[in-house]
Amino acid sequence: MAGQWTGMLEGALAWAKALPEQLSSEVAVDVAGRRVRLSHARVEALSRQVLKGVKALELRSWDSRPAVYDLRLSVKGWRLRVEATPERVELAQGRYTLWLSTPGRVELEESPGASSLMMVALRTGAGRATLKALAQKLLPPDLQWDGQVLRVEGRLPRDGALAARLFEASSLTMTAVHAPEGLWLSAEAWPGLLDLLQAALDARVGAA
């Protein structure tokens, strides 16, 4: 398995080196570390494409920072600000599950007092049951938050960079590490690696 994975990464590295100059900074391959890096702009483009299919959720803004993504969301009419970063991604049976660590701020933008109470409860461990109950009422079924990790799941889009058909018969599980230069993705096996990287580069950057 390790030899097959290394071979795929070496092929991906050769592909990345052959990219046009304007795209060469968008993807990097670390053969020794068995990982691939996507630029933050590509992560945003892919995330916007996938998250626009989540009911009752609107991604209002996205700001890439060295350690987290600063996101502004509308969920069922509530306006939220969340500092988050992917830590795990699963793609299988035409669906996705995304785990986002929330190490930074989680705020109700239009209710600073409530936000402060929520953060105190989170940091001290007090009122955690109340916090979870509030999240259960606020978030739609596709989203769950336990005070530390936000889980988002749903069906992959029919078309686009991460089309459902790419993962109807195959599956992919990745761990993610946020770095200033991009998001590093690691997996034990990655079928169709070059196809997926090509799809990522085809994703439209800056789409609202």
C-alpha cells in the first residue's frame, strides 16, 4: 500500500511541476510526508461549492488567516462568526462529512452578550448541556456542534469540482492540517488523485 501511495504522489508531483506558472502555487505535493497541499483560495472555492447545498445555511464571507478561516454564516436567520479549520473529511457514496475544529471565536454577531455567555460556558466547562441544547435548536440537521467541533454533512453537488459521481463507487478519508501557506491533506489511499487535483484547480476562485 505504501509503495502504491508513493507512486501516486510521485505522479502528482510530476503533474504539479508541469502546471502553468499561474497555477503552480495552488497545489503542492510532499512525497516524503505523503500529503498534498491546496492553497487557501482553492479550499475556499471547493467549500463554497459544497456548502451552498446545505439547507438553511448561507456562507456570507470567508477570510483566510494563518491558523484558521474566519467565517461569517447565516443559519436560520442567525448571524454567526466562527473561526474554524477542517480537521477531517470523508467522501463516500456521493456524500461528504466535514469536521471543522473551532479553536477560536464562536459568536452571535447580533447578540454580543449572548456570545460572551456562550464563550464563558465553553471555556469553563460550565453550562455545556445548555450550550449543546442551544446548538441543537439553532442548527439544521446537517450541522452539529459540540462546543469544539462543527460537523457538516450532506450530498455532494451533482456537478463541479467535487461532483457526487466521483465518489459513488469509491471513498476517500483525509485528515487536514492548516498552515499559513495552505491546507495540507493526508490519506492512506487516494484513488483518482490526479483527477481530484485537476478538479480542485478547475474550481472557481472567488465565487460567492
